[in-house]
Amino acid sequence: RENSSENILSSANRLLLHEGKLMLAESTRLLDVYLFLFDDFLLITKIKRNKKKHGGSDTSLIPVCPSLTPELQSFIREGGFCTVLDQPIPLDRLILKNVEPV
């Protein structure tokens, strides 16, 4: 997974269609995830919050990609990050279903 994740976003032809937070029900617990919907696959990442404070460093100076939502930019500036939860899901293999809220 490490090898393929390095170049996952490098395609110049790939378009980011939508992104956002979601709560994923995983057997016995709920997991905060951040989804990236591209024109060819869905990428599910796990939201991690950096518990360690970097001694006096100003995280507001960290460069952040301007195409990300302001919410994600703010999260990254606060020391948070996203790690890829699983392999990307190709859209031609993805099935969406409406479910009733629990």
C-alpha cells in the first residue's frame, strides 16, 4: 500500500469532484473518515489528530493545497492529517445505496 499511495494523486488528468467528512460504521465503533471522490475512484482516509504540540511552532505557516476545502485546510494547519484507510475504490466497482438514518 505504501508504494501505490505515493503516486495516488499524481495524475494530471484526475479531477477531484467532491470531498468531505463522514462517519463510517465499522463493526462495533464509529470512525471519523474523510472521503475524496475523484472522477475515477473513491478514496477513504482516516482522520488523525496530532496529539503532540510542536514546541512553539506556528502551524499557520504550513503551506496547504488551495484546492482543498477551508475545513480541511484548517484541520491540516492544526496538525491534523489523513491516512489512506484502504485501497481506492474504482467508480466502476462502486455501488451506492440509500439507507435510513440509524
